[in-house]
Amino acid sequence: MKIGIVGASGYAGGELLRLLSHHEKFEITYISAGSNAGEQITSIHPHLLNFASRIFEKTTIELINNCDLVFLALPHGESASLITGISDVVKVVDLGADFRLADGTSWEKYYGGSHAGQFVYGLPEINSNSAKISSSTRVANPGCYATAIILGSAPAIASEMIDTTDLVVVAASGTTGAGRSAKINLIGSEVMNNLVSYKFGGVHQHTPEIEENLTLLSGNPVKLSFTPILAPMPRGILATITSKLKGSPTSEEVHKVYSKYFADSPFVSIMPIGSMPQTAATLGTNKVLMQVAVDSHTNRLVVSVALDNLGKGAAGQAIQNANLMSGFPQDLGLDQLGVK
């Protein structure tokens, strides 16, 4: 299949190039990068030496429509301006937020501007999404925080063991989650040896995405209090999710529930009791590592989730979705182990 990557100069675009370069069914025929058009790919991604002879091309609808499948790795709001020109026969995986939300009011509140509509939500592990993705030509790749929080909450919500109106999350992410644009608060001198919360007070844009998808799973309203933290590392997410339990299960019982829920998921691993997820163990992979426990003092469930925000949180998950859309095994080309 002929594959295009639009927005390939960004962090997610670079990770798509790295992961796809050895995919046995996908041939990268089109690589575009807006303002970087005409530049050598290795001038932006010096580690991608197998692309040393290639340059970023201009972004045009004509070249996109020469592809069988295209990944849109663009800033929020830009995919919507392209999508009407893309042929219906070209499969699209959008890594931006433009088509993730069903609720236009939520889009206007958290992102601003006009709501472009909704694609099939590309989180295969929940809500029978795998089958929906497989039959779709348009898929919205989830946000990185959303992936961690939805997966970490789904088994508890599906088994009706928690109060869905009392979901509290604190999660730290590496700096690549903020994109490649130069920002003073993201330069090394500001980030190193420092932790800081941002989008404080329940205003992070992934909030409605998480609530919508967990509400579909629950059948009841889900309310989330979410505090993100900028961590002094390039990539990775560590999320701590807590919720009020309805009954009094033990940690071992909850561990069995989570293990059963993800038993057929090739990318989600519930760790042995006593082991804890580490972001470094997911680096460069599409893996999600998870641990659960019951805080008997407050009767709350506590879930720890680690993933690579550029892997399962972006490019890896996008390829997982593209595999499903193309009729391939979902783990094709995604067998990398962590590099810790």
C-alpha cells in the first residue's frame, strides 16, 4: 500500500517515519511538511538515516490523493481544512483532535472554532472499536493522555465497580507532547530539574474526549477531574487514576478483573502484583503498562498507567489503526521492545 504522512516534520510525524520504515505492507511514497517543504528529512530528524536521500514535499491534495492511506500529523484545526478535498477511496488516520469529539459544544469550549464532525474513535481496546475501525476509511487517533486514562479506567467502569462521577487523575507527560513549536517554557533550561502543572483546574482539552468515550462504555455519565504535569523528559506518560469503589474488593480481585479485560489485547500488559509501570520501559513501543491496587483506607481504586506519548499515545496507535483499516494484524510492524 502507498502511504503518505502529512506533517512529517513534527515529533509524531518523525515517529511515524521511524516505525513505518520497516513495515512489510506499507510503502512510504509521500512525505510532506508544510513550511519545511524542500528541506532534507534528516535536517529535522537526524536519526532517520534511511531517509537521508529524501526531502519533505509540499502538502497538496493531489499528492495526498495518490496514496492508499494517509496519516495527518498536523496541529489541531488543520486536518479539517484538508479533509473535504481528500478522495473517499483514500483511507485517513488523523492524529489531531479535529474529529475526536461527538459534542460540538465541547469542541467550542475546549478548542474554540467550528466543530468539524466526528470520525470513528481509534482506541481499539474499548467499545468494540476494533470492528468499527476495521470497516472505516476515516479514523480519529486518540489523544495521548486520553489513551492512558481511558484504558486505565475502562475495566473498572465496564465491571461497574466504581463511582463514574468521581474520577480523579494526575498525569505527567514529556515535553514532546506539547509539539515542536519553540516555547520558552519548554526549553531545556526551564524544564530540567523542574515539575509544573499546566492547564490547571479542569481545562485540559482531552477532558471531554475521555468523558465521552467512558460514558459510552458505562451507559452513565462520567465526570473527570484531571491535572496534567509537565515532566523533565522528552517522552512518556505516567498517569495515576483514582476513583471511589462501590464495594470492597481486594487488590487481587481487581487485578484479576483488569487482567481478564485486557487478556486479548496485544499492547496492554497488567504487571505482576508488586511491580510498577515505568515510562522508560515503554520508550519507542506501542505498549501500555498498568498496575492496580485498592486503597483500603479511603476505599478507592488506584491505577498506574505508563505509555510512550509518541508510541501508543500517537504514532504507534495510528499504525495499529491503519493495520486494522487495511485488513492486517493490528500488531504488524509494532513488535518493538522497550529500550530501557
